[in-house]
Amino acid sequence: MKDHASNMSPQEAREFQDAVLDIVSQIPKGRVTTYGNIATLAGWPDHSRMVGHILRYSPEASKLPCHRVVNAVGRTAPSWLQHRPLLEAEDVHFLANGHVDMKNYLWKIESFTF
């Protein structure tokens, strides 16, 4: 099954969480990346939903720029009312459809070293 922690050993799950938090901590101000990009960089490309769960439920994530993570088309989290204002405060622009202008604000990173 895709995107499920049971595919991972407990150690792999810890390493994945650590990698996710490390990647998010390094997203530059004024840039965004996607849950899928983070999952891929962390070595588990089919686990983008787990990235969202980690960012929502991990206590360590509260100190990170989680607002710089959006979905694949640039949509912000619908239940997080501060998501868009936090990005706008960093001069991230949105398209008419309400999505982040991914062409201009996507953090382009192809590999990551932990």
C-alpha cells in the first residue's frame, strides 16, 4: 500500500520523520515546495501524505516554516487560515485561482544530503 507507515520499519519511520523536518527547516524564505517533493527527497516518493501528517502532528514542526509547504498545484491547506497570509508576508504571490504561483516560487532542489 502506498503512503502508509506500515510499509516502514520503526527505524525507517523515524529516519523519514527526521529527514522531513530537516528538509522543511531549510526551505528558503519566499519559496515553497510540495509534500511530494519532500517525500521524494526523503527517499519515500509515495509517502507525501505522511509528510503532511508529520508536519501537522510532530511537536518539532511547530518551530519550522511549514507554511512553505503546499500541494502539487500550489494549493494551501484549506483548514489552515493562516497559511496564505504567512506566504504573502514573504512576498509569495498567488494566481487568480488562489494557488501559489509555482512557476516563480517553487524551491528547485533535486537532491538533499542529510
